[in-house]
Amino acid sequence: MKYFFSLATGLACTAGVWSTCLLASLLVLPATAQTLTNNGGTLTVQSGAVLCVSGSVQNAAGSTLQNNGTLELSGDLTSAGTFSGTGLLRATGTQDQTLTLPAGTSLGSLTVANTGASGQNRVLLPNDVTVTGTITLTAGNVRTASTAVLSLPDGATLVGETAGRVVQGNLRVVRASGSGNLDFGHGLTLDRTGLGQVTVTRTAGLQTAGVSYGQNGSYQGIDAVWQVQSEVGPTGAVPLTLQWTSDFDNGLTSFSQAQLWRAATAAGPWTALATGADASSRSLAGSTSSLGAFTVSNVANPLPVELVAFTVERRGGDALLRWTTAQEKNNARFEVEVSPDGRAFQRLGAVAGQGTSSTRHEYQFTDANLSRYGVTQLYYRLRQIDLNGTATLSLVRTVQVAGAARFAAQAWPNPFGAAGLQLTLQTGNAGAAEFIVYDALGRAVLGRQVAALPAGSTSLAWPAAAQLPPGVYYLWVQQAGQQTRLKLVRE
């Protein structure tokens, strides 16, 4: 027997289950009717009350559904009206259930107990949803759309994720400033000391190269990428550990020799953080001096050639580039590229690679007569080319052409995009530095502080700048009583 509730006026439950509280409003329909509809009314599940729906719930436009108790359903939840409350939503279906809620809707807690067959036991989230309490996985999975984010603010938790019970898509966890190692609850443990508020977004299980896994030609990493952003940039090495379930192995069969990788974004290019280590337990530790995107591959699937060092230094009027590889696989050559502005690069020359090799190799290249460029700073990068033509870019390195200014700042690329900014500060004094971005109306929209900046030239990654909408901005840099301003363009 199924029930259909058509609510034209506001009704509220004071205690017990809804089938008792709304007994006078029940309309017995044939077993094929499986929808509870709130059509223009106010439906309230009060604290301590339970509303069980053997089917779907529809909250029409102009309606209000407030859940401060427990709302349990075996079908879909669709709300074009107001959906709010601090209660528990339990999904107990036997096939995929879709929660179509207005973007940014907050739920108190969410329990997934879907007993459908594998691949048909998911709670689907097409829009952004925030859970302020606990996500509990007892059976089935949660899957966000590729553009949607399931957010857990500070204090909210994920419980029960294990093989066969995971969150696929984008899962964002925010934690307030603190000290020491912290398990974010979705596969990343990080020493957050001195970083301020930290936001970690795991994108996993989407089977999409450059989004949920890193790729280098036909080689790929696990189907999980953690993007880490902090309120304050790191001033030294930050220990971290990545853990994942077999759901995200992405076809990789052995992790006895695994590699930790970092990039600005999941699109790469990727840089190895350490030598290979045993991650047979699907847990791999390392450290990084720059935050960004992190993932794992095994030795049989290297993301790029393992470039362990790349430096550029001025030698008189020339620039000397040096780089070192720990291992190479199908490496045809390195192409050396230069740019006067950090955006448009041109090819200078090429150095032959070693094909496939497990031993260390060192390379160098000289760019003569730097004065011909007519700028005070140059940008260099390596384009590594595989035997099959696949290309992978290194990180960018800079060199001063003229004598270093006492205080100067550079931001590149400019215009910048989804990868954020790289900042280079040249200063004659050590000390704290502050970076503030203003929009065209003079409003401060983004800030960053570095507690201990050394004298000389320092390069900093600022991935958080990617959050800015397209437009023109002005970056003020202050340090030791000196300041400078840069114009930025977000594409």
C-alpha cells in the first residue's frame, strides 16, 4: 500500500512518525503511486519526528519543506521550493536516487543506505550541496556531477567510506586553522601548522583525464586527485599522506613501487615529490613545499619523465639551464623554451633524451646573450617529448637579466587562468610580506601573508587566484616598509 500526500496548506508534525501525525490527511492510492508532493504548502518534520516515504518526494515551487527530524525515502527528492533544516536525510532505495536541490542547499546530515546492485546504488547530486553534520555511508555510493561539489564545512565529517562505499565526484572538506597533522576524512592527512584555514577538494571516480586523474600519454595515475588550498602559503616542507580505496585504482594493479606527484591543477604538468615507495596498503606519504594538486601512480605508469631538479642561473650575459632525471621512459628529447613575459614561449633548442632508463642523468643548455630580449627577467621551461610525440611541460624557472632590484615583484602568467598565479619577489630584506588583490572598484578580494620571506629572490605559487572571476585586478605587495603594484588580468 502506498500513500500520496498533496499538501495545499501548512502541516507540521509534533512527534512520532508521519503516518500517525497525518492520519487524517492520508489518501490511500494503488500501489503504483509512490510520490509525496508538497504543492504550495509548508511541510515541517520537527525534531524527534520521522517521515518515511516509500518512494519519492517532490517539493514544488513556492513550497517549503523543513526537516529538523528524519526524512527517509526510497526514491528521488526534488525541490524547486525551499528546502532547509538541521535533520537527517536517509536514502534507502534499491536503485539510483537523485537529490535535485537548489544549488547551495544545506542538509543537516545525510545517510546513504542504498542496497541496489553495484552501479545502481548511488545517491546522485546534480547541484552543489553542503552537509553541516555527518555523511554516513552504510551501503551504496554518493556521486556528484562533474561540475557539482559536496561540501563539508569545518566540523562536518564523512563516516563509513571504504571499498564499495565511496563518494565519487567532488568532495570538499574545509578545516579551520590549527597545528599538527590532521586527517581531513577523505584520504588526505596534512600538517596544517601555520597554514590558516585549509580547503581540500578530492575529485575521484569520474574516469576523466586531467580532472579526476593525472595522465601522461598512455600512462595514468589513480582516479583521485586532491586539490589543496590554504589561507597562508607554506614556508617550508609540509608533510602529507594520501590514502584511497580500490574503487579508485583506475586499472593499476600494483603499488609496491608507487610515486607521489604534484601539479598546480589536475591538468598537470606533474612533478614527482619523492622517489618510489611501497604503497601496497593504498597509503603513500611525502612532503611538499608548495600546495596544489596531488595524486599517485605506480612505477609502470609514470606521469612524466621523473624530473628531480631544474635550475636556471645567470652566468655573465648568458643563462645556464641544468636539469636532472631519476628515471626516463620512452623519452625522445627535451625542448628548451623561453618567454620574456611568462605567457608566450618560444623554442630555443633541444637536448636528446635517454629513451628508457632507470639511472640518473644530468643535462644542461646555455642561452647566450640575454640582453637581446630587452627585458629584466626571463622565464624558462622544458617540454619533454616522448617517442610517441606526447609532450609534458616542466615548472617555469626565472632568471634576472640585469642587476636585481632592491624591491620588485613579478606575477606570471599574466593574463592568468585556472592554474592561478606564480609570484616572484626580489627583496634586499628578510621579513614578512603581504599580498592583497583589489578589483577594479578598489575592493580587496583576495589576500595572502608570508610570515618569513628571505632576502633575495623567492618564487611562490598562488593557486587561490584561480577563484577570481574574469576581469582586471591590481596586486599590492608590501614588505619591510616597501611596496609595489602590479596589474593582473584574469581570463
